[in-house]
Amino acid sequence: MLKAAISGQSARNSHALVVDGIGKAIVSGQHMQDAILPGDAELAARFGVSRTVLREAMKTLAAKGMVVARARIGTRVTPRSRWNHFDSDVLRWHLENGADRDFLRHLSEMRLSFEPYAAELACTHAEPADIARMYAQAEAMAGATSMEDFALADLDFHMALLEASKNPFMYSVGALIEAALVTSFRVSSPHGDSARQANTAAKHRRVVEAIDRSDARAAAEAVVMVILEGKERIEATLPTRHDG
């Protein structure tokens, strides 16, 4: 997801093109909840693909919880509550549709629910190689000479943290972190402001230093600071919402 955002690359084959096109249309609200999608013939012609490719694409969207096929009725868009919001494509479509304050808040709330505990687990389970990798990525963030290098080092740091917890379920939710970093990359990266870049890298280093000395409370608190700093930095760039 992050590498695609950096490179600007999108779908590369006909199946991915159809999944991407219909998925983004659903997330954007072009196809609303309970709406029946256009028929196979119309969609196949629109995307320039065979019906076989179209059917496979619909199976992929169904697996993401976004559509359901009904005999003699058609393919219906499901409620958002049924979508797999952990899916990297679904997250990416949300981001490409424009990350608003609600999306950012939900993303941060989820990260706060598991990343600090992952840091606590890492204090018990991290191996020397895990700690070395986190130190290296914190240093790479500090020394990054491009926004892309900074973002990739940031992502690898957080993936290393989840991996150091030695809980495979933690690593499985890494797409949420990647989505947050894509938002940061697009909206408000610390890179380009030397003081802010150094401060962000230092906050990440505090996480691994606490893990290195097996201080679970300090590690968790340091992760919370990292997440909240990123959230506040991005929020500052988003338009103010006026309710009422």
C-alpha cells in the first residue's frame, strides 16, 4: 500500500483493474448500500474484460465483504459494517477517496488499542535481531534524505515492533499502520523539517530503548506518544469541520 502510494502505481492486470474500479466506486458512495450493481454485460463492456474476469473480480469483492450476489436479483452492495476494513485494498480505497477526520480518528483508535500492548509483549519476547532492526530503522528515519525513505523506514520500524511481540495476530493487523503512514506520507510528513524529522525519529528510538531495557510501561507510553504525534500532525493539515 505504502509503496504504491509512493510510486503512484495502481492496478496492473485486468482482474485488479475491475476490482479496483468497482471497489473505489463503492467506497466513494457512487454505488450506495443495498444498490444493485450494473449487470455483467454492462460492466464487462465498461472495463473491457471478459465475463470470466468480471466474475472472478466479483468473487474478490465478495470476499472483502463488499458485495453479495443473489440469483435473479443481481449483485448487491453490502452495508459498510460488513466490509473487511482490515483489508489493504479497502483501506487504500478509503485513503484514495480522501482521509477525513472520522477515518483518521478510527484508525488512531485502533492503533492505540494494540500497538502499545505489542510494545509490552516485545519487552518480554523481542530477540536481539528484532531490537537491532528497530534501532536501525529509527536511525534510518533520522537520516532519511527523501520523504519516501523516511516513510518506508517508519513503516519497517512499526512492522518490526509487531513482529517483536511474537504474536502473529499482531502482524496481521499491520495494514492499519500502513494506512496511517500512507496518510502521513500524502498529507504531512515530518521529512523536510529537520527539527521535526529528528524529533519524530527520537520518539521512535525511545520506544526501542524501553524495549531494550525491558521497561514495558515506558515502551507502551512511548508508542502512544508516537501515534498521537502523528495523529495531531495530520489533523492540523485537515480542514476544520463545523458541525450544525
